[in-house]
Amino acid sequence: MAWAALPVAGILLLAGCGDDDKDDKGSSSTAPSSAPSSQAPAPSSAAPTSAKPTGASSAPAGAVDQSTWSADQKAAAAAYGSLFDPKTPVADRKALITDSESIAPLIDGLLAHPVMGTASLKVKDVKVTGDKAAVTFDVLISGAPAYENRTGEAVKVDGKWKVSKSVICGFGQGLGVQLPPGCAA
């Protein structure tokens, strides 16, 4: 595939994609109406673990106070943040995705794209239910908000939180690229 030829607008769509196995309803994103929604419903549970930012903190304006978050919330948020951190080695970024071997060509293409070198995430909320978490985040390109209030899934595998491969498949779907067979599983 000619990943380098993908337009920047197409890469920005990857922020608009999430778990395509869930209903896409009620997106509050500022993304163009043609971009797929990633507002997946939060996992249902009688008592999800969720800490909302509270009170004043020493964090910069607009930052999320994670000091009240559980270890699982922090770890799920860190998986998303590290996946979008260009300073994180590619091998480590791949290890942050569930079943990454089954969608390796898609991951390689997305991670190699130049725009990914300027993309970052600001995790705003994490709702943990068992070994799954709904992660709400903003995508920043060169530090500026590109897509806000996007939701994706994190999964705890062997004690470590990872980004669900369905999120990455959703990114590829939003770009209109040929999805590897692993996205169907």
C-alpha cells in the first residue's frame, strides 16, 4: 500500500474510528459528519470503576486529574497514550495492541505514516468493568485538538492493559484501506 500517499485528512479520520462491533450512536465529536463515529457505549455494569476529575489540582488548565484514578484506569490510559507517543519504540507500540500479529500490516502502515509522528492523545476518562475499559480521549495533531471525546476499548491481557485491535481496525476502516483478515475476527 502507498501509505505515504494517504492525505493528512485521511489520517485524521483514524481519530474518528473505534470499535466497529458496537453501535455508533450519539457522537459528540467535532469531526466532519462523513467521519465514522467511535462513540461506543461504555461497558455495562452495576458498579463500573470510574473516577471523574475532582476539585482543583496543580495540573495545567484542561488537564485531567488522574490522581484519584485506580491503578487499572491509569494503566489503560497509559496504553493509549504510549501507542500515540512517537517517542515509544514501534515494537513497544505494537505490543500495546491486542492480537497485533493478526493485523500487523495495518499497524505497520499506520505507525509508519508521517502524521503519526505529530499525533498524541489526551485521555480524559476511563471506565473499567472487569478486564475491559472504555477510554475517552482527544486526539491532538501537532498539539492542536483534531478530534474530541472519542471512545475506544482497552482490554486487560495477562495483567497488562492493551488497546483493543478493533480500535486499530476502525482506524483502517476510516481510512478506507484494505483491512487484514485479522480485523474480521
